[in-house]
Amino acid sequence: MRSEKHHKGWNEIKTNDSWALFKIMGEFVNGFEKMSKIGPCISVFGSARTKEEGKYYKLAVEISKSIAEAGYGVITGGGPGIMEAGNKGANLAGGTSVGLNIDLPFEQHDNPYIDADKSLDFDYFFVRKVMFVKYSQGFVVMPGGFGTLDELFEAITLIQTNKIGKFPIILVGSDFWTGLLDWIKNIMLKEGNISPDDLNLIQIVDTPEEVIDIIDLFYKGHTLSPNF
């Protein structure tokens, strides 16, 4: 018996949307329950396409190892590339290693360095991003693509609009990020689309030591807690 393909009608779409709410709620509940037990963490972002022999992969391992040694857990997107490097660094230091995995048709697969009880799976990007922001005490952003930029600018927007409290946003790799920051200064700021103070939300560094110094200095004057 041959199944005929058909375009979904408006009412059918609405029905599917209603049932999808239960799955979305389930992802939120599961995420909140598991993440609330983990404790203070730093999120490490970057490209899934970065190879193990690449300099930014190696740097992400060292940075994440330093983060774990400083007493923080490490949260990544749970996949390959920079995400794998972040979990690997935390694992090498004996620290908490969290993976927030997303179901994608390519690129994404679990890396082997996530703690067995701290691997969460998501179908929805927006639910996953809530977990990154709510339970992270800082963002360490390695070179990456559109997904990395999405996570970076969402965090900046939430802080800029006072939807969450301020926390460190650290861009690693001056060679990679300086051009973007120059564009922000010379175009966005010049056109009046952001304020000068918004530039203070971002810092560019190149070493693990600089990352830890920024985080430690910030939390000498701020309390560790979920962001909302």
C-alpha cells in the first residue's frame, strides 16, 4: 500500500503544535532538574568542525582544564570539535563535565568525555540555550561558526537588556575575533545601534591564565547563582 505525500493543512499544523508543547515542557523539566544539581559551571562554545590537531582545540583543552582546576564545572554542546575539547579538559582535571546535546542531521554526536550522568539530549535549540544561560557563570567563546555567534550574541543581548545578570563573556583568539569587534566598534557603535558601555560586556584573550583571571576577578565581587 503506497502512502501518498501531502502538504499539511493549517488545522493539522495547529494540532501538531499543541502536542509539541508537551515535548518542549518535558525538555525544560528534565533540564532544570538535572542542571540544578550540578553547581557553578562555565560554558565553553566553539566550532564542531575544529580538528583535534588544531591549535584552538588544544587551547580549549587547556582552558577547560584550568576552569575545572579553579573549581567550576564545564558545560559544552556535547558534540565534537571545540565541544569535545572542552569536555576533555574538564575530564583530564577530574572536574564536572556536562554535555547538552542537540539532535542534528550532521556534525553532532556525543563525545566520550562527558560525565555519564551529565549528558542531556535536546530536540529544540531554544530549550538548550536556556540551559546554557541559566546555569552558566560565564561564557568562554572559542572560534566557531553561526551557532557559536548565535550563542554569543544571545548572551550579550540578555545582559544588555537586563533580562539576566551580568557575567563574564570571554572571546578566545584575538586573531579570530578582533575583526568582529572592530566592526562592532566602527559600524554598530558609530551608527548609534549600541552604547559604548556595551563594549565592556566582551573581553578578548589568548591564554588560559587570562580566562581564569577574568572569571576569578569577576566573582570576587559577585555571587555565584543561577542567572534567573
